[in-house]
Amino acid sequence: MSTPHEEGFRMPAEWEPQEAVWLTWPVNETTWPGIFDRIPPKFAEIAAIISRHEQVRINCPGPARDSALFHLRKAGAARERVELFDHPSNDAWCRDHGPIFVKNDATGEVALTDWKYNAWGGKYPPFGDDDAIPRRIAAALGMRRFAVPAVMEGGALEVDGKGGLLTTTNCLMNPNRNPHLSREEIERLLADYLGVRDFHWMNEGIAGDDTDGHVDDIARFLPSGGVLCAVAEDESDVDYRPLRENLEQLQTFRDPAGKPFEITCVPMPEPIFFQGDRLPASYVNYLVINGVVLVPTFSQPERDGRALEILGECFPGRTVHSIDCVDLVVGLGALHCISQQQPLSSGESL
């Protein structure tokens, strides 16, 4: 059987035209202990903003449908651009349990890759319903599905759409994912299924991140061809050393032409804690949609303002829209973690 890459598929960059953004409606109250009542309205707020620019498709189990519709209406979502799919789930992190979409530029076809999902190394069972989400989406959309014999989460991967990939060894090489696979074998799977050819490995992620170091909290490709990198300015911060090492690694990387990447640094927010635990708050966990960049903020006017200014410069021609994520990050993720973009297929219009 041929691989997606052999058939001409690749994973597009997030800033390429999108048909829709997928979310998974929150139903697991233990993810946000003591504040869950604030989370459905926050998801509805985010969905409403996205719906002004493109389709929003939500994995929403039947019992939660009425509540979801209530919150979506209250948030002012464009109802004609919101679709609910009766897909049961265990948690709300669609970036990781959702499909990773690929596109064939020659034919315009969009398909999905279905990687195994084990809740970041078996940390949060059960996760069977989450693991089934890509299969359910493929069936609902009548879309081709490429099943991959390996564990992978979308938040662990950042691509530029041209064959480049950023990731971390602490996550992809963690024995709680694919202990039977070598680094070379993992690279081969990424090449075969996502069209990746240039691999850029960093070490680890930020404090409080229960995913073992997802890259979407620390570094992202930019449309200019450069890279955005999170940095900690306080040398006493536990994140200072690992983020400094990541920056130093990025400075050694080269693009396909052999040139170093132009690196833009964005400072981390001031540390945020919940019930004594450090939360993985990062401005790098933004979401790019059609015409807009949705940026997480954390009720820190000075730091938030600096981050919004930097992101605006990184995405000229796009509006930067801030979304308060103080409550959302209690669940140990933010805007990028809850979402998964579906590329625009040829023949469709924005």
C-alpha cells in the first residue's frame, strides 16, 4: 500500500487557507477542577470568533448538544458556520486526539492521517473515545483515512508546509509513546505520512506541561520562513535554562538553502499557578485561522501587550485577536491545544 507522501500528500502549514477548525466540546470536569462551569462558555467564545472567519466543526457527544448550543448562541456564534458531530470523547484536546490533515496539491484532495493516541503516555485513562475521533471524522466527512502504526499528537509537531518540522526529543523519543521505534524510524513515519524531510529536534518543553514537551508551547514556524521562539527573561525561572538551550539549538538549524533561520523571540508570561502547581502558560500556543491569529493572554497587561505586538509583526496582513486563557490553561493547554485545522480542498472557496 502506498503512503500519503508517495501519493503526493503533505501536511500544510497552519497559515495556509483553511476550510474549518475542529474542536472537541469539553465534558470532563476533572480537567478543570473547581472551575469547569467557566469552560463551556470559553469554548463557545472561541468557537464564535472562529465562526466569523470559517467553519467550526465540533466533536460533541449527544448528551452535551443542548448545552453546547445554548452557550454557542449566547456567545454569538454564526450558527450556519457551526456543525456539531455526535462523537463521544474523553477530553477536549483536539490538537492531540484529532486527525492530522494532509493535502494533495495536484488533485486538491484533503485526507487525514490517524495516529494512535494514548493520552500522553497513558497518563489519563480512559482515552478510547478520543483515539476513535479521527475514524469518526473520516466517516462523517467521507474522507480518506491513512492509519499510522505509531503514537503521535498534533501538538508535538510544527510544520512549515514545505517539508520542515520542529519537534522535541523529550516528547517523540519518550518511552511512553513508541518504545519500539528509533529516531530514524519515527522520522521515516513523519516523512511517509506528512511529507516531512527536514527534521529540527529540540530538547524539552516548559514547566507544567504534562505532554512531555510539546513544541507548540515553545517554537513555531512563521510565514516569513523564520521561527518564533519562547524565552524566559528571569534567570531564576525554572524555564530559563531549557528555553535558552532551545534557542541555542534553533540558532544552529539551517533551512533547505543552508541559511540560518531568522528567529523572533517572545517572552513568556509571568508564571501562573493553580492549587500550587505551575501551569504551562505560553503565548506561543496561538492559533492561526483565515485572516486572524488568535493569541492566548493571561491577565498580564504589559506582558500580554508585548506578545500581541510581536505576533502582529510576525503575521502581517492578519488581525491579531487576544483571548483570555487564564481559566483554559488550568486544564494544562490553551488555544492551539484545543483546536485542529482542516485545510481547504481545491474546488472550495473561502
